Amino acid sequence: MKTLVTGANGFVGRPTAQALVERGHELLAPASRHSDPTNGLDLLDAEAVETYLRHHQPEGLIHLVWDTTLGTYWETPANLTWTAASLRLLEAFSRHGGKRAVIAGTSAEYSWEFTEPLCETTSLLEPDSLYGVSKDSLRRILEAWAPGAGLSLAWGRIFCPYGPFEKKARLIPKLISKLESGDSLPFDSGALVRDFLHVDELGSAFATLFDSGFEGAVNLASGEDLTIREVLTQLGQSLGRTDQIQFDQLPNPEGQPPRVVASTERLQTAIGWAPSKSNKERLEETCLWWRDHLTADHSNGTL
């Protein structure tokens, strides 16, 4: 199937595109207008999107692009812009022969008030950020519209991905960089629990969800409880730098949910997907990748 992946050159898009190619899809992976001003596709330009879809007529779509600028994406008005752009994209995709679409959602669609595993069928959908509200609203609109448009639609909720090419200011690359600096690393208790999934596994999960034909929301996650303390300890062990980590030296962050972990029963039973490697193995791989690339950046004078 000819399949368009928006953001195919991004953090999540790169392994998703690779997984689709391995499954035999004909990939459409336009660069963004930001990275390629001459030939890139600006998804915020309705006319450009219309022209692209009319010319290429993909049957499949995995839509990953959104504003995730660190420090601002939770409440930025760009969430409204991307909600509108996504609606235009899906409408034009359907009108030009599109048949199957998978859209990237977020764990932030759920209420984080409770600590039980977040389940697609039973957990409360009550987001407390503009980002979460925008994603949840987009899903509701598309699920109401898709059947009448003859479109098969699935929604993949992302939790805490990590791995190669992640933004350096995000948690795991930032911790690796601090450990590699050789300086002591004072930290809080590290008691917060999150659901981490390596980005290569996430790409595989998106491709599997796409091919499954399943319609509805699915948590794309590991389902594994990992405290930040366990993650940082694993990073220190992988890099041989546990002596630098100083837990319980900083106050714990305020206003953070104590546990955000997915139920993966639907992912495993309805979609038939599970991670190929453990988080322990993937965190070790991630340390090696970042160690090589941080070293290269230091050598090139980019850090």
C-alpha cells in the first residue's frame, strides 16, 4: 500500500517509516518545509496539502506531526493550529482515495489523577492541558466522521518514548549528557513512575497497528512500571558512572502525577504486538548511541 507518513524524518517518524518499508509498503515521506524550503511539504498550507494528495493519492496515512516544542507545547496556541491542520489533512486524504489512517495521540488525553494502569475502555479521558484537550478533541471528531467517509481509523496513544535522535533537552539524553560530563549529578528521590518505550519499538507498534486494520484507540506503550530512579540507575550502570548519581539531594518535583503507566492488554491481544527487547536492553543501547553522538558533537564543537 502507498502510505504517507507525516514527520517521517522525525524522532518517531524515522523508525515508523522504516518498519512500514520492512512490511512492504510504498512509502511517501516528504520532508517538512522547515527542513527543505524548496521541496518540503508544509502541512499548515492547505493548498500545498491538497496538491500533494491529489498528485500522489496515498491509500494509507500515519499522521505524527504536531508542535512538541519543549517548554511550551502543553499550552501553546499552536495546538489549535495543528488540530485544524490535521482535520484538513484527513478530509483531503479521504477525498483523494485514502482508506486507512493511524493518528498519533498521547497519554495526556487521560486523567492523571489516578494511579491504576490507563486503559482505553475504562480510564477517564479528562486531559488537563491544551495539548491533551486538542488531541482528544481531534480523536472524537475524526471517530465521528470517519465511518461516513469510508475511512478506517485508529488512534495510537504515545507514552514516554526514548532513543536515538531524541531532542537533547529531554530527560534521558539530558541525563546521559550530564553523566558523560563527569560531574556529580544531584537528583530528587526519583520516585515518579512512567511508562518508557524505545522509539524503535514504538515505530514497530505504529506499523503493526496500521496493518492490523483495528479501529479505535490503542495505547502504544510497554506497560512496564519504571521509576525515574531505576532509569537513572540503569543509565549510570551502562555508562559506568553510578558513583556520580546522588539521589535524595534535591526536592521532589511538585504537581507531577506519581504514576503514568498504560494498560497494554488491547495492544497485545487485539493488535498482537509486544516489545522485542526489554527496557534494560534498550536503555543500554540508547546509552551507547548517545555516548557516540555526544562524543562526535564535542569533537565538532557543537555542544
